[in-house]
Amino acid sequence: MSHFCLFGNHPDISETELFSVFGSKPAFRIGPLAVFHEKLDTKAASDILGGLVKAGDIIWEGNASDFNTDILADWIKKHHKKEKILFGLTVYAEHKKEAGRFKHLPIKLKKSLKPLGKKVRWVTGERGEIRPVTVQKLKMIDEGYDFAVILHKSKVHIGKTTGVQDANLWSDRDYGRPFRDAKTGMLPPKLARMMVNIAIGKKPKKHARLMDPFCGAGTILMEAAMRAPELALIGSDIDDKQVRGAERNIQWLIKRNFVDEKTRVEWMVSSAQDIGNKLESNVEYIVTEGFLGRPLQGHESANELLQNMSEVESIWEETLPILSKLQNKGGKLICIWPEYHARGNIMPLDMTKTAKDAGYKRLDKNNLLYGRENQHVMRKIVILEKK
């Protein structure tokens, strides 16, 4: 069976995350929508992945010339669940003109279902897209239908959603946790989960340890504890306030039953440059955001951006050799290097040579950029492996 996945706002990172965990590559992708012609556990993907919004099964594939409303109506009749028929339908196409040919499909489908003598409700959304929170709230997976009509070249693929991301749980871990510090910057939990998944893949190695040497509020450690409870975790930061706050957040996860009370975390107050003197054994995974530089207002000159970058650069020059010594061959380091945007200038930090000299090889394709439009500091996800 074929499947589809709808990624979030950063589909390149999401695709990398999915491949790291499930080993699957899409047959094709239309923006954030990917189709896979191989077996994929869409329910597990929805639960595990930070970058996945929706996932489901392809229930029909064929030539566009052979598709009509009756195909979808007949499928619903054969798989009817409730007295009331509730459905949503989103069209994905490579060109807007192609999608326009299907703009009346939901209305036609509603008319085709009326002879059943049941109440039919068509759920619509902003720009025609049905949000995961709507699917969840209206129970459209168990009691209704959320369809994706995918137009690719001369083919039509009809997908039915089987899993969506639980927006409430993600929001709770972001805004509900006891310790948040906006001044030092806040890594989004979804991005933290994506980074953790890229590091550990399908499952972590036996007896492996994962460390965040710039742990801040502990977002990466929180997501690592939820994703892989068997991991031993190490959280370190030069600021004692951050370490204590991160510890409170982990305890909050335990109290909320997000993670087991036996979750193992070793806490240290230390600079990243000195952390090598405090660990007795090696670390398999290092996942961290690190220092992104001073906050920008967007009016900085090129010289000011270079000065900001030099501060970040010096930290990584000192830290990468230390971290490399803590890892054996094949150990993964997933980190973030900033890219500055101001006055039309774009300045990315590139520590590839420093990483190579420290004993790492870079695995990413330099296109894993995370951020919003008009954001002054973008996050570039970097994947390093110890040689």
C-alpha cells in the first residue's frame, strides 16, 4: 500500500527526520505533501515525528482521466461508519490551475452521498486545508473522513488520513512547562524532537547516552526523554539558573506522566569547553542548539553581523574539538548554526572546516533551514558524524 505524509512548515527537515527514523524516501513531493510507494507505519510516524502534521493511506490511484466523484462516493458507501457522514477534502497539486479543476469536488461528493438518506457535512478550512486540530476535535479519523486529493503529472492519488499530530500536547510542552526563559531564546519542542530523531534514528544504541552541552531550559532533553526512555541523558549549561530550570521541566514531565519516573538525567553546571574534564565515559549522541549570537533588530550593518558571527564562531572553534573527543567513531552531533538576515544581507555561519579538523564529517546537504519569513536569525540544522 502507498501512503502520504503532510509535513509542517519546514518540509526538508521533516523529510530528513522521517528518513532517519523510518528509512523511507518519498516517490515524489508536492511542497509539504509527500507520497511513499512503500510500507510506512503512519500512526507511529504521527506519534513520533516532530515535523509531521498528517499521515495516511492511499486508497485509490489512477489516471486523472479515469477519476470521477463516484469513485470517492462509492468508497465512502463501502466504509460507512456513522449515521452522519462527515468529511473534509484538501487538494494538492503542482500547479494552481490543476487544483482549480477539482474545486467543486467536495460539493459534487456531497450531492452524490445525499441519496443515502443521511446527513452529510462537508468540513472546510482556511485556504481549503483541514488543520490537524480540526481532524482531532471532530474525530474525523474514527468517525469521519479526511481526504487528500493529490495531483501529480497525469495521475490522481486519493489519500485518507489515519493519523495527525496532537497539537495540544505539543503546545502544553511548550507553554505549560514551569520554566521558560524568553531572554535566552526558546527552542521549539517540535524542532528539538526533529533533531533528536535525526540523531538516534529508528532507536538508540544499547546503553547509549545523549548530551546537550548548552541545555538551556532543557527542551532537547525533554523530547529525548519522551522519544527514547531508555537513553541516559546529560544536561549541561554554564548558567546554573538554566540547569535548575531544565531539571524542573524534566520533573514536570514525570509528574504529568509524559515520561517514566526512572528517567535518568545527569546535570552539570559547566562551560562546554570544560565539559570534557567532567565526563568519565563517551557520549553516543550530542544534540544541541548552542549560542546563536546577540539578538538582532534587523537594521544591523554588515560589520555588526560579522562581529556577532565572530563571537559564535569562537565558541564553536573551542567547543568542537572538545565534543569530538567525547565521541567514538560513528557518534552523531546534531547542532544549529545561525544564519543572519539584516538590511538585505544574509550571512550564514559555516564551521564545516573546523568540524572536519576536529574529526567530524558533515552529512547534511546545507539546506535544512528553520525559521519564519522576515526572521533576523535563522537556524540551520547541521548533521555531523565522528570519523
